[in-house]
Amino acid sequence: EKKNLGGKKLEPSSLDRTSSATSSSAPTALQAAADLSHKSISELLRLRKEVHSLVTFEEMRRLWDTCLSFTLQLEKASGQKAYGLRSTLLAQAKAFVERRHEGNMAGLVAALDGERWTQCDVSAERQAALTRLCSGRAVLSTSTRSGGDDFEKPAPTEKGKMSDAEVEGKRYRVVWSCLLLVEMVMGNVACAAHFQTLATNAVGKVSELLRLFNQRSTQLVLGAGAIHSAARLKSINAKHLALVTQCLDLVVAILPHVRAALMAQLPSKNHALLVDLDKIKREYAEHNERVLAKFVSIIGGIVEHGLAPRIGKTDFDSRARSMPPPPEGSEVNVACCPFLEGISTNTKKMHQVLGSLLPPEDLQDVFSRIFAYVDSKVPALFIAAAAETKTAASGGSGGLAPSGSSFSMPRSEVGKRRMVMEVRAMCKALNHLKGVRPWDFTATRILESELDIQRPLVGKTEVEKDAKAEEDSGDAVGEEGAGYSLARSDDSPHGGAAESNEVGDEGEAVSPEEEPTSLDSTKGIEGATLTSPDAQDQGTNDANFGSEKETDTAGESVDPPATISPDASDVGMNGSTT
């Protein structure tokens, strides 16, 4: 309190001066303490940088959250930005992400190299993570394994039964390495959400993982590299191909959700980075297309290398004379020649394998491609074999082609009708396969044109055809056409002479002694193998087929190397080198 003595003002006391000095120096002291604090913590973090890069995702997240919370409080109290502590913390998180990504890449390569391409069980935990991702809640997962550090291979819940992965109501049968890829991708999405300043880094890491899986799986399966990898598979078969296409479909299904989750963490100016994910989606679609085409290649190898030589031993004129006609309306049960019977048998075995693995739409797609191939190839092979024999005969080689074939188109009307009838019976048998889209085969029409046969009236009964022929009288079809369009007591419903089931043993694709490049029908089409000495030559390994060896029920080769050995569970591509 100031007192006026004699009207004079007194000077402030020493206590007043000390109090004023203390209050002015308080902010300076607080700022100094804050500066010392964040420098000390920054130094401590730098000393532990190597250790922190090896911690789990949950541990790194706790460290990040704790340090960031302290930094914000320090900045609020001191009124100054703790740039040093922020930059150190960011460097710690970046080192963690980089080290983790290196581990993920190495782990994915090891998993793919050791992959046996068999279906893996999808645990409830992994399915829940997929469901969260597809519902836009991927970052809510706090699983201790989301960092991708400790992955344990799941075991089937029940012997012989596997749980499928489900995305948006569609089920996928996947392998272990695919599940590992999904977990790694989701771990990077979690990093982008919790360390938002590193979201752009996370996009690049996701792209690298996806491309690695796509490229390496192409080398291992289409390039037959799994035969020489750590897995040491005996052959690459159709079952393996079916699982590959399922894995690719799963990744393509979750990509839009991964893209959306990453976009939510990126600033708008960086959204262009996500274009790379669109390119990856197209790359996966191209890979899937090549896998689907390989199924056709397997059948193509069987037809052209294993079954085509049988054409030379076929005489439809002789078959028409020796085979009794089929019962009325039972043309589908006509005993076909070994060539056509082999096509039907091996296609059915392929269907048996793929029917339990592929979804309905993929199954229809694959068999539409196979039917289109068979439809064009069967008449082409018959015509080519006849032309080869004719050329060889005109060259003075005794009527035998260089390959030993002596096939010629049937000359008699019954022989011509027999040939067309057997091709039609094969086409009908293929269209009766369960779950496939019926194909409008044109092979019979091509052969009818080549043989100069008039086709019967479609949808007419034989009596109606007779009446029509009488009405046309002189304008009716000629002797050959009438022989085909009018029914005889020994003709099939379509005017063709039938045959008995003498070809019972010919249900086999090709016997090992006769055709070393075909399938053993007692096992299935599984052994059809893709052989590629160069794993990098990924799309050019057409299937080679043989039956010098047989496979067990698991599709494993038991005997010496063979190009194809069918099995009810594996349609394979052998490891022998072309």
C-alpha cells in the first residue's frame, strides 16, 4: 500500500520489484523446461530407433499415441511447436513401416515359394477382418497380428472340411499365401489410418505387395516354377489352377474396399496415387484370364497330342456296317470312335475336378471356352487327317501319311451318317454336363457340308419327313439325301446307323502303351501338366500330356516323370521339361 506523506509519492518497495520480475520471467522458464523436455525425449527415441523398428504394430501405435499426446500438451503449455520431437517421432514411425514392409515382402516370397496350392481354412478371426474391411471399418481392428509380424498357419476346423472366405456374399476357396497377403494389406491400411502422415507411403507398400503376389504366383503356377521351388510339387494341375483363379478373384473383390480405406486417409491432392491400384486390378484380371485359358490349353494338348493320332485308325464305313443302330431316341448313348470318346471322357473328368472348386459363373466360362475349342477343332482334325492321307497317297507313299495315318472321309452314305451321328452324340454328352451352359455346336454342320450330306428336317418326326418327301416327289432330295432324311428300320432317330458299346474299354483317354501323351482315364484328367523349364516364360507353357505315370488321389506323381497323369482330384501339368 502506498502512503502519501506530505503530499509526496513513495517509490515501490523491493518486494514489489521482485514480484514483477518473477512474473515476467515465468514464461521464459516454462519454455526452457519444455524445450529441455522434448529434446531429452527426442534423444531417448533416437537411441532406441533400432529397437522401435522391430516392435509390433500395437506397441508402435501405443508409443506413437503416447508421445504425440505429450507433444500436444507440451506445445499448448509452452506456446511453442516441438518440431524436434515431432520429426523424431515421425522418423521412428517411418523406420517401423519400412522395416515391417521388408519383413512382409520377404515373408510373402517365402510363403509363395513354399505354397503347395491346396485350400486353406479361413478362421473366424480372418473372416471378421474381411467383413470389417468390406463394411468400411477396417481400421477398427486391434488384432495383435494385424501388423503382419506373427502369422500362424490355420488348421482345418473339421477333418475334410474347409471354411471358405466370403466377400459380399460370394465365397472363395483360397490358399494360405493369399490369406497372408490380405492380412499384410490390411496391416498397411491400419498404418495409414494411425500414422496419417505416412499414408502416402502405405499406398506404395500395398501396391508392391499386390504386384509381388501376382507376379510370383504367375511364375510358380503358369510358369510351373512350383515344381522347382521349395514346395517341390510333382506337377502343376487343374486343381492348382482353379485355386489360383479363386485367389485372384478374392483380391480383385477386396481391392475397391482397400482403395476406399486408403483414400479416406489421404489428402485430396494425393488421391492420384490410387490410380496405381486400378492398374493392379487390370493386371490381376489379365492373369486370371490366362489361367482360365490354360484350362482350354490342357484339353487342347490332350486332343491334339494324345487323341488326334487315333483318327488314323478310324474307319466310319466299317463302323457303320459292323455297329447296330441305337434304340430310338438314344443317340446320346451311341458308342463313339476312340478319338471322340477320348474327348468326351477327358472333358468330363475336367468338369469333375473344376465343378467342386469354381463358382458357377467361372465354371460356365471355362467350359464355354472348352466347347468352342472342341467345336472348331474336331472337324478341322478330321479334315486335316483326310487331306494328309490324300496328299501322301498322291505322293506315292502307298496311301499312308508320314505319320502312319490312313484316315479318309467315309464314302458310303451309312458311313457318312455314322460319322455325323457320333460327333453329334459327343456334343450332346458334353452339353449334358451339370452346371454348364449348353453350347450350339456347329461341328456336325461343318462335317455335313464337307461330306455333302443333306441335313434332316429339324423338329419333324420321321413320319412327317416321309410325308414331306412324298409331297415333293420328283423335287425331293436325291438318293443320298433321302437315305439320310428318311428313317430306316436300322437307322438312328437322325438317320444314322448306330453302334454297340464295343468301345467300353475305349472310355480311357489313351492307354499308356498306345499314346504316351494322353491321360489315364482311370485317374481323371488331373495329371495334365504345364511344363515350363523357364519360369519366366509365363504364358507360353502349353500343356503336354502323357500317361506313362499315374497319380494317387492327391494328385502326386507316383511313377517316373510323365507329362500328364490324370486324377480325380488333380488335372495337372507335369514337371517334365519340354
